[in-house]
Amino acid sequence: MSVIPVSRAHRGSPAPGRRRAGAPAYLLLGAIVAVSVFPLYWSLVAASQDDSAAGRWPPALLPGTHLWANLRHAFAQGAFGLALLNSTIIASTVTLSVVLTSTLAGFAFAKLRFRGRDAMLVFLVVTMMVPAQLGIIPLYIMMAQWLGWTGHLQAVIVPAATSAFGVFLMRQYLSEALPDELLEAGRVDGCSTTRLYWHVVLPAARPAAAVLALFTFMGAWNDFFWPLLALGQSNPTVQVALSTLAGGYYMSYTLVLAGTLISTVPILLVFVVLGRQIIGGIMQGAVKA
């Protein structure tokens, strides 16, 4: 049987059905990236200036020499050290809890058969339509008078430990990504439901769990209203500390932007850690669609 050599001209050619992106596509993508990155770069530039340079026109486009001084001032004035610690504990604990409970409940709604499953799923979806602001007053009364948790981190962690959106997301994902034959094979090998969850469900749910983890971490990290009510300014999160920097008779924009720059770094780190799983989950969903 003879082998037909492939010419060098076709070795670098795209696969059938695919087209190379042209120069206009690269220019458009570059413009979108530049517009998206510019606010973060401008925060860095403004945070590295003094107050007089920050209000000058035309504005400076290169970083200055006051970045570390502004960061030290922000840490001293806004209690950013404590705020970063509190936000890290809250966001990490809430993210871990939401991912764990959402994959558990999503697996149950997607693959297990039990009485009242459909009615419970409908009720879960209905709760997503209720504005969270309607429960602020009774939730605060519960935390302040019944549990005495105001001023403590559990007042922010426990109400956000589960997510109806997360359960619905994982249920929809596992319904398509987890074959019934794989579960049956595990049961034939003697796996219990718990072992199936740890060894079969969690690996299959990894892409969607990474997306849910990123969204949950961002939501918990950026939350302002409930931490302000439940914790106050004496035990702040990052967003409450930023409001402290922005308050008062005179607001230093360089300090506010320095604090904003600090608060952005953890979210970028989480995206870097989960980026490959997130992109894999998006691409998998695009292929299925």
C-alpha cells in the first residue's frame, strides 16, 4: 500500500471546515482587549500619582512614583489588611460551600429518582425570581436578635453558603455531561452513591464547577450592602473598606484607586488559577450547543 506524501504547502493549512482569521478579526479582537484592559491600567496609573497629578489635564498615561506610598496610606487609613483577610475568608468559604452543595444537589436532581423531585426543582427556580433585597430586614433581625452574629464573619458566610443558581446550573450541566451508563458501571463495580459522587460526578462536573466557583467568588468578594449591615466598619470587608476611603469631607482619588487596585488582584489570581477549566467548560458548552 503506497503512502501519498503531503506537500509542504498543505501542512500548515487549516483543517477542512475551518478558516483562518484575517487581519480585520485580529484588529477587532485587539481593540476589544485594549478597551477591556484600559480601566485596570488607568487605575494603576492614577494610583501611582499624587492628588495634583491625578486631576491634571491632559491626564498622565504612564505610571508615576507614588504607588507604594498610596498603597501604604490605603492600608493604614482603610484597615485594608483586616479587610483583605475578611474578604478572603468569606469568599473562599462561600465558594467552597456553594460548589460542594451545588454539585451534590445538581447530581441528585439530574440523576437520582426520588419523590417530589420535579416539584422541588420548580420551587428552586421560583426562588431565583425573588429579589434578595426583600429578605434583608428579616435576615438582619435573625442575625442580630436570634443568633447574635452581627459583627462576626458567619453572618455573611452562612446566608450565602448555598445558591439556587448554582444548583440549577450544575443540574443542567450534569444532565448532559454525565452519562447514565457511567453511573451504572460504577454501581456494578460496587460503588455507593457517595463514592460515585467523589470519583465520578466531581471529575465530570469540573468545568462547570470552575465557572460556578469564579462567579461565586466574584459575587462574594464584590458584595457590599449585606457585609456593611452585618459587619459594619469595625470588621470590614474590602468593599466596605473602599467606602471608608471614599467617605469624609475630602476624597483622595489616588487612595481610592489604590484600594481598588488591591481589591482587583485576588479576582485576577482566581481567574488565572481556574482559567483553563473555565475556557474548557465554555468550549464544551459551545460544542454541545
